[in-house]
Amino acid sequence: MVLPPFDPPDYFELRDWWRKYRERDIRRLILEVQTQRIALAELRTMSEMVLRQAADDAPEMVQKGRALPKLHRRIEAELRRGGRVYPESKAVEQDGKRRSRPWAPGKNDL
């Protein structure tokens, strides 16, 4: 299936739609878009780890034109296309170290 060109909604548009539209199906779609963007961000992190490990263990796997670098570039392109995935995160103290807390939606927030 080929989709027509379109501008994807950014994070702030999704938040506005969440506040504006109360219909269950629309909210499900908004949640699905955000869920997929979060999954892509997690996949990007994993692909970065795999690329670093492959660079140490099997440098030929990270050469230009190979599958791993292509996969990483594709994930990066999709994340850039959709824009910001999370709002600004607040650092929290855990075990004496500063870490970012994952964002969790409130009742009227996306």
C-alpha cells in the first residue's frame, strides 16, 4: 500500500488533539501513533548498541551499505520525520545518580 504524501502530526499536535477529541477511537489512534514513536526511539537505542558492538566484534558488519547501518539510518529518518517523541523529561535522583524519568500521561494529558 502506497500512502500519499502528508505532514505527520508532531507531539504537540497530538497533545492538542488528545485534549480536543474525547472519542474513544480517535484517542486510540493518538495512543497508537505515540506508542509507535516510543518503540522507534527504543529501537534506535538498541540499534546504536548493536552497531557499537558490531564495530568491535565484526567491523565488516558496519561498513557503508550493509544492513545494520541501513537499519539504523531508517530508524533515525522515521524519528526525525515524526519529530519529538517525549516532552522535556525531568531528571530525578535514583541511587545518588541523576537519571531521566520516563514521562507518563496524566488524566487529560498525552
